[in-house]
Amino acid sequence: RSACVNFQILIITLSVAGAVLILAIVICMFCCCKSKRFDAKMARQANKLRTKQEERRAEMKERHDEIRKKYGLSGQNPYSKFA
């Protein structure tokens, strides 16, 4: 009878340890996948911000060029030779 009880305790202990191990592996895989998705999301946001900034910079350059053209300042600065 004593050997049967010890065997049952061993089976229960191994089952609990196996379940804990499987749960730990699943949690680890979930965290790794979530981290990769987060990194990809941050890279997409950075790329989107960079694109918007480049568009704004191009628009500002275009506006400045129009103003220079309007006032005849598109060529070399005539006052640069005095500096």
C-alpha cells in the first residue's frame, strides 16, 4: 500500500511539474511574439514620421523657393561678396 501511495504522489508531482513547464514555455513564446510585434510597430511609426517630416520639409522648401522667386532672390545672394 505504501508503494502505491508513493507512486500516485510521483505521478501527481510530475503532472504538475509538466503543466508548469508547458505554461512557462507558452508564456515565454507569447512574450517573444508580442515583443517582435511591438518592435515592428515602432519601426512602422518611425518610418511614417520620417516620411511626414520629409514631406513637410519639401513643402517648406517649395514655399521658400516661391518666395525667393517672387522677390527675385532665386540667384546668388548679392550681399554675399561683402561678408
